[in-house]
Amino acid sequence: MKERHIGIDLLRILSMFLVLILHILGQGGIITALNPLSLKYKAVWLLEIAAYCSVNCYALVTGYVSVDSKFKYSRIIALWLQVAFYTVLITVCFKIFMPKALWSGALTAALMPVTKVQYWYFTAYFGMFFFIPYINALIAALKKPQFKALIFTLVLLFSVIPTFAQADLFSISGGYSMLWLVALYFIGAYVKLYGSGRAGGKLRYFLGFLLFVLVCWCSKFISTGISYNPDMFIGYTSPLIVGASVCMFMLCSKIYSLGNIPAFLIRFFTPASFGVYLIHTNPLVWQLLLTKRFASYAAFGALKLIASVLGTALAVYFACSVVDILRSALFRLLRINRISEAAEKLIGRALKASLFSESKIMEKK
């Protein structure tokens, strides 16, 4: 069993914490409740932009950890069961306690989380997952200069050109797509194979992250006399957000050791990070519990507002983590991993039997 990279585990937690900040500020109603001309509005947007790297970082981690890992279909089966567990459980809870709040087809959607797109990220990841062995085969065949050229091409076509053209030229959907996750997978894989290296250089990447965030923030609020969309560089596929994401990713990839207590806490809470996403972005929770839930924070002073957002994100993260840790214990008790592995073997035997019979038919012809 490979030793876990403590810096990458830390990034998983940090990324999901930043996702919570994005959702508290956006879906929670804080940004829309603020006066666009106020200092608080500008301060909150600085926090928002700093948190925008979160989803990209989570996808970069996938490429980093998967490029040299053994591919197993049982992983996606176990992950699908985790997603279905939450969609069904949360729907049942709403059916019991808030039956009038349920919309038509909610239970059907809960049973089909991928085809009903209950979670955009999981649906995109689900699609990408089946291409991972072929992506890895391509990466293994590429020399370093070719790999660099591929990444340059991906960033140019999927980030730089669409941002300046202000058009979704190649159906990236602003980063909410499988294709964008694939592009980030390649970048994460490159860092694993060529870019991580020694533990040094952390300050450079931290300053790089700050620079990208500040330039992006300035592009929204500083008047240059040029007429353009102030939100032009705010989005997952923006070159500035991609730059901030890569800097944060590189920074964490160079963290190889921490104190015993921080390392223990990180390893304890890392497995629950995806569960935090599944719980708080469940469509029912998203629409009925999170929408404009924190708009009242807009009345606070700037410092209290920022502190309240951070504190709320921390509290929600901890609560969701506890729930997912209990879910994980239940899955171990039910031996879900063994069920997933058995399902993988069964599917494998069925495919082999199908291919064998097909080859026999072709031979007879």
C-alpha cells in the first residue's frame, strides 16, 4: 500500500473547505445581499475569488493520485453507492420531516444520481473515470516535451481563448464538464511525474497564488478606462483562476511532513471530504436549507462578516464530516468494498464471456 502524501490530503480538506465558502457566499445569499458599492462587498469578493481555486484543485488531485495507481472499477461502484446512499437518505429524511417541500420526481432522481445529475461534479467525474486507463496509457507514451505541449494546448484552447473570446467555444460549460476535469487530470498527472520534486519553493507558490488572486480581484473592481466584462476572469476556466489553482496545488504537493497531531487530524478527516460535498450540495439541502440561509450576515461589519463565513464553513465541514465518518463505519460493517470488488469481478467475467462468444462467432464466419 502506497504511503499517503500528507500535503495532498491537506489539499483535499482545504479544497472542500473553500467549496463551502463559495456556497455560503453565493447560494447562502451573502453576496447578493451586500451593497455593490460597499467595502464589505469588495472584501467578500476577495474571499470569493481566493476560494475559486477549490474545485480545480480537487480535480488536479485526481490526476496526481490516479496517474500511477492501479485502475479498479470497484472504486466507481463504491463511490456510486456512497452517492446513492446520501441521495436516498436525505430524500427520505425530507419525506418524513418536510413532505410538502419535495418536488415531483425527487425520489426517482435520488435513485439515479448520475443520469439525473444530482451532483454535477460526480456526473462529470463518473464519465471521466472510464477513460482514466486510456488517459494514463497516452501519458505513458508521451515524452516530457510532448506532455508539456499537450498541457499548453489544453490551457490555450479551454482556458485562455474562451476567456478572452467570452464564449464557450469548445463546450467546456465554464468548467462544469467532464472535458474540463480531463484537462485538469493531465495537469495533475504532469505535476506528479515531473513537477513536484523537492520540498522547497513553497513560498514562491504561495506568493504566486496571492498574485493571481489579487490580479483577478483587481480586474473586477479597478477601473482601467477600457470597457469589458468585470467578471471576465472570474470562473473555473479563467487563466487567473487556473494559475491560482496550480500554485495552491504545487504548494501543497511540496508539503511532505507536519506535526504528529496535524497529520493525524488530516488523515482522519480526509476520507470524509467528498462526503462533505455530497451532503451540503444535495439538491434538497441546496434548495431548501442553503438558499439565502446566511443573507443576514450582510448586516455584520467587515471583520465579523468574514469571521462568520469562515466559522460557518468550519462548523458545516465538521458536522458533515462526522456524518460521513459514521457512514463510512456503516459501509465497513456492511462490507461495501467487498461487495464492490465482487461486482467488479462479476462484470469482468460477464464481459470476458461476451467477448469469447463473439470471437467464436467471428471464427465460424
